[in-house]
Amino acid sequence: MEKTTEPEVQQEPWERIEEILEETSGTSAELRDFLDELAPGETARALSRLDEGAQTEVLTALEPEHAAEIIEEMSDAQAADLLEDLSPQQAATIVDELPSNEQADILNELDKADAQAILEHMTPQDAEDARALMQYPEDSAGGIMITEFLAFDAGLTVEDVLQDLRQNSENYSDYAIQYAYVTEKDRLAGVLPLRDLLLSRPRRVLRDLMIAEPLFFRAETPLDELRYFFGEHAFLGVPTVDMDAHLIGVVLRSDVEEAAAEEANENFLKVSGIGNEELRSMPLLTRSRGRLSWLSINIVLNILAASVIAFFQDTLQEVIALAVFLPIISDMSGCSGNQAVAVSMRELTLGLVKPYEFLRVFLKEVSIGIINGASLGILIGIVAFIWKGNAWLSLVIGSAMMLNTILAVCLGGVIPLVLKSFNSDPALASGPILTTVTDMFGFFFVLGFASLMLPRLVG
Amino acid sequence: MEKTTEPEVQQEPWERIEEILEETSGTSAELRDFLDELAPGETARALSRLDEGAQTEVLTALEPEHAAEIIEEMSDAQAADLLEDLSPQQAATIVDELPSNEQADILNELDKADAQAILEHMTPQDAEDARALMQYPEDSAGGIMITEFLAFDAGLTVEDVLQDLRQNSENYSDYAIQYAYVTEKDRLAGVLPLRDLLLSRPRRVLRDLMIAEPLFFRAETPLDELRYFFGEHAFLGVPTVDMDAHLIGVVLRSDVEEAAAEEANENFLKVSGIGNEELRSMPLLTRSRGRLSWLSINIVLNILAASVIAFFQDTLQEVIALAVFLPIISDMSGCSGNQAVAVSMRELTLGLVKPYEFLRVFLKEVSIGIINGASLGILIGIVAFIWKGNAWLSLVIGSAMMLNTILAVCLGGVIPLVLKSFNSDPALASGPILTTVTDMFGFFFVLGFASLMLPRLVG
């Protein structure tokens, strides 16, 4: 294989681009030569490291087809950001070169007015297709499908099709062809895998050869169902029809998988408190504001939970050793609960558990909670005894740890299901809800038990 | 589209299977009929909800091809678990029906002796292929590639190839054909997309038609590089060669994407402290032990961090209000730091940052740390002032929060890079390291500053 990762000492592509831009102001053959050798994905990454002015310079220096390849490698938000800085004419020549579904996605990310201006400068056919696709929500079959596909009438023969393919090979050259679709009176009637075309006698008629009554999506089928469908079936693409059963596009497995992978990634970021896509090349204040909005909710919840401690100040004053254990209980309950959250989120994604199965998850978790709670409780109890030599203190800390672990594990397992069944996003909200509740109860258990046993703890 | 999600009131597939197994002991036509109507993915999910005995009953009741389709939908670990419970003969007839790369993956998951017993009962050709593939690490081109591919000598014509395809259509019917590979003296010489075969004149010779000097992998190319490669290039499959440039297999994009998606999922689980795949259908003690191993490391780290509090007990005794703020500082620093961890992990995965770029990440994070640290510090300072009316207390808490947020954000950004450059797994270790360090410093800042200002806090 070609070497695709550069050795560590070599100059990074973005550094080289900055250098070229500095040396040669204006359009530059050297820049184009350099970028020709980079893969589109590499160029996309290099662009994301440059400032806005340099990004615009690079995009305008390139041929539109090449610029489009690079744009395709970016997230829609990033691509829209870049196109906004170009003139509508320049942007339109690049957008013209994108596949139809990417056109719609990126135009949808732009302000209405900007999108309109670009559409007006696009080739009429492409603009019309893009406008049609923009009608559908981005997370539906209509929003994901491509409109470049092969369709033939059921009366044609294999020979006819092969001839058409050879004659129009130029037109079809950007098509991601895996199947030919067969229509009767313009309505979807069958599917023909390309390999069947190759493996069949030239005289055969498509109607006899095709897989009849093919599975299909309606334009409004949501992404969840598409993903589930491709998980169940090995198809590379599925035809999509409008209300009149007319074939309007093809949903490709790769596009659905890309959408799913993006969602998995977003889930991971959301769980960590990054609500929107953040790249370190974004402006400081955007990044800081994005993170702060989550942090400020969290700090309020934290203050709420800690107010339980304030309520028990007198007990704490008497047995100051308790203060050492409060953060441990809080943190460990968070850990135990988050494990259960992760397992539930994964089982939800894989479809192994349905949102309404609270009881099953609760029963499965409560036994783990008892085992792990008892283990952690005994462990922390021993530590407390070694430190202070007071068996009652051990008992207070150990039993609080045990009870709170059981609570955290059960809550952690169930919260994502509850949020999902209320159509909230479990990735974003499970963590804060879990830790607030377990912190409050954890502090309450430790300080409440201690208050009850105060004479024995002080004595 | 067909309805693929069941309405909530309907009986779940696994419930129906249990019912059938109870009603009809032994092999049952009814069971087979029921399973014929489920998609393989659905059956795989249903199986994962049954107990071991029922799983074995279901697998043995099915035709081997059908059982293989279901096995393919499972994770390798789950599949190996299931096959272990069958006799080697039964297992071998199912494994024979799997694609070559799945055979090797699943056999690798089994004990050596079990795998050996199954291999002995497989058809000799399949067993030989599987043994060859098992030589390669699972996360290398050799471990991921399939050995079912089309290869033709460069001297043949398009006509010759089409004829061969038609004559052997039966043999090729399970092949995931996207390209034909062209060889000269058995060495890889070119690639021919199937569409080019369709779009070309019958008389043309492959040598003139093929894309010469194709990109290829060596068997030992690691998964990271494969993923990077498919990120850069739009190929559906890439040929793989041995040391003598002989074509030995094809790495499919879909298999690399599947491996990548599995890793993304594992990362998410690992960050939450689930080291190995956990499903709620697994035995209780396995699940509890898996979670406890991570929890017990965490509790030790937590005790270590909390020992800082014990060190400042006298200060805490004087100003008991500080105890309320300790868990808040600990939790908020964890939140801020984990945001930076998530951004770094994502940028590492996307290749937007290289592990050696500590300094860049540090510089990018320190400014966010200052802004967010100041915001959170001022906020918590105000809360402290409202509660106790002591400006010095506000100052102590606020400045500790600010300093510790800056520390957490910088550490959170840098730790994944450091771990990655030492070839450790950032998903597993970043969290515990981060929270231990930030807890210790957080407690130290609060209690240390308070000790210095003790007279003004008590006064």
C-alpha cells in the first residue's frame, strides 16, 4: 500500500499550504499542484486547520470538481461554513459537482437567503433536483437518497440494457451503480443486481429476470427505520418511491451508515457534555460558549445536591471525618451509575431492549447493584475502620455506599429508557440527572445515618 | 416499506420462541416456520434474550445456511459462545457456511481445542482457508480480508470474462463482487470495476482496460491504516497481497467500517467503565465482575484523592462550610475536563490532531479554561457570598474553582494524546487519571487557600 501516514518530522499539509499562500499571493499553480497530490480527505483536514481567508483562497484556486470532492469529505456544517465565504457564483459551480443528496444537505445548513442565491446560480436541472430533495427532512429516506440511478422499462432485454450502458457510459460515470431498477409504466416493478445482468443471457427480458415486488422506502421513512432495515438486510441500496409509487431515488447503505456513525459520535460527545460539533479550529468564543452552556446547568444541579450537606452541617462539625467520604461516595455512585447508563444506551441502539422494558432492566440491574454495592461498601468500610478505628463509622460509611450504589445502578439502567420513551435524548440528559439524584441521596445516607448514630461516632 | 418494527402490544419474537420450545419439545417444524419469517438480525437479537439451552435448540433446528446468517449478525464473542455449546460436527456445518473472514474471526474467539475440533469437521478447503486467515492478527488486512474474489489473467478479453461469469454463476453466487482483479503470472497487475466490464466492448483485452498499478494492502497492514485509507478513497474493496505480491484476498470497505463502528462503540463503553462487551442476557456474575474491576481501581484512586481532605481536617473543622463546596469543585472539574477529553478523542479518531501535538492542544485549551474557569469561579463565588456573606470565603472558593477548571481543561485535552503516544488506550484510562488529579488539586486549592486565610474566614 502507498504510505498514507506521514512520518512525524515531515511538514504537515496545512503548514505547506500556509507557506505557499504566503509566498505566492493570488491564484497559484504551485498550490494546485500541491493539492493535486493530496487525497480529498487529507485536504479537507488540512483546510480545517487554516483560517477563513486561507480556506477561501484554497477553494477558489481549485477546479470545481476537485473542490467538490474536498467539500464532500467535510461535515455538512463545516462545508456550509466554507461555502458562505464564497460568492454565490463560485459556490454554485462547486455545489453543481456534488451528488444530489449532499447538495440538499449542505444547502439546508445555509441561511435561506444564501441557499437561494446559490440555487439561482446552479445549473437548472441540478437546482430543481436539489430543491425537490430539500423538501424532505434530513433524517428521512427523501433527505438521504440520491437521485442518480439506473431505471429501465420491464420490456427491455439484457442486450438493450448493456447497449444503453455502453452508449451512455459518459453520463453514468458518476453513478454509484449497484442495481438497475425496473419500471412498468414508470412505477417501480423490480430490481436487477448488476451482477445478474452480467451473469444472464443477452436475450432475456428484464421482466423475467428481475426480482419482482422489491422492498422499497417511502420518501418520509425516518432514519431510524432505514438503519434498522439495513441492519436486517444485506442490500447496498434500496429504491425510494413517492406517493404514486414512482421511483424518485435510491437510499444507499453507505449514506445510512454514515448518518448512523455520525449519530454514534454525537452520542459520545453529548455524554461528555459537548452538545454541538466542536473542532479546535473553531473560534474560541464559540467553543467556550458551547461547553459553558452544559457546565452551567451542571453547576446548578451540583449546588442543589450539595445543599443536602449544608443541611447536616452540625453533624459534620461533630464528625469531621465524614467530609472525607462525601466526595468518594458521590464519585463512586456516578461511576457505578454511568456503567449502567452505557449498557442501556448500547442496548437501546442495538434494539436489544425496548424503551418500555423498565421492569426487566430494573430487575437485571438491582442484582448487580447489590453485589457491587456490597463489595464497595465493605471495602470503604474497612478503609474507614483502619483510618479511625471506629466500627460505627465504618458501618455508616459502608452502608451508605452500598445503598447508594444500588440506587445508582438501578437509576442508571432505567433513566435512558425513560428519557427515550418521552422522546428526550438519553445521551444528553442521563448523566446530569443521574449524578444529581445519586449525589443528593449519597450525602443524605452518609449524613443521615451519622446523625442517628452521633453519640457512638463521637464517643 | 414493509413494517419492520413491531407494535408495542405484540408478543416479542423471543417470547414466541420460548413458547414454541415449551409446547413442542425436540425439533419442530413450527419453530422453523416461525424463524423463516424473521430477518436474521431479528433472530440474532431474539437468541440473545434466550437462555443457553434454548439457544442451542434453536440453532440445531435450523438449516446450517440459515443458522450461519444469524451467526453473522452477532458479535464474534457472542457467536463463539453459541457455537461452543454445539457439538463440533454441528458447529462445523454452520461455520462452513460463513464467509471466510467471519470463519477466522469466530474460530479465533474459541479455545484452541474447540477451534481445532471444529476445523477437523469442516470441508477441507474451507478449513484450509480459515487456518490461513487465522495466522493474521484480527486487526490487520489479513485478518479482515475475504478470500472469495474474482481474478482473471490479463491476457483474457471482456468476452472471456463474461463467459466465465455466466458459466460459473453458481459458484460466484455468494461472492460480494464489486471488482474483478487482473493478474499477470499470478501477481496482482490491475483492477477492473465490474461496471467497466459492463460498459466495454467484448473484444477488449483486460490488460488494456484495467486500472494498472492498483493500490493494495499487505496482509500485515494494521486496521488503523485501513480505516484511514478508506476514509481517503472511495473504493468498495482493496486487494491484499502476500510477500510475493500474490493476490490473497480482498479487504471490503464494509468490513473495515464494521470494525471501526465496533471500536467507536467500545470506546463509548470503555469511557463509561465497561471494559468488555456486556449484554444483560449474560450471567450475573460475569457482568458484575466486569464492572467491579473498573470500580475497584476507581475507589482506590478516590481514596487517594480524598486523603488530601484528611490532611486539612483542622481547617475544615474551623470552616465547616467548605465541606459543602468540595464535592462541587470535584464534580465540576470532572465535567470540564471530560469535555476536553471528548474533543481530543474525537480529533484523534478523525486524524485532525496527531498524538505529538501536545503544545497546540494545550494552547487551544488553556484559553477556554481561563474563560470557563472565570465564569464558573465567579458564579460559585456569588453563591458562596449569598449563603455565608463572607467575601473571603467567596474568594477562596471562586479562585479554587477557576484554577482547577483551567487545570482540568488543559489536562483533559492533553491526557488522551499522551496516552495515545505511549500506545495506551485513551478511552479506558483518560477518565480515571483526569479525575484523580483534578480532585487532588481541587481539594488542595480549596483547603490550602482556606488555611492561609483562616483568620478572615472564621472572623
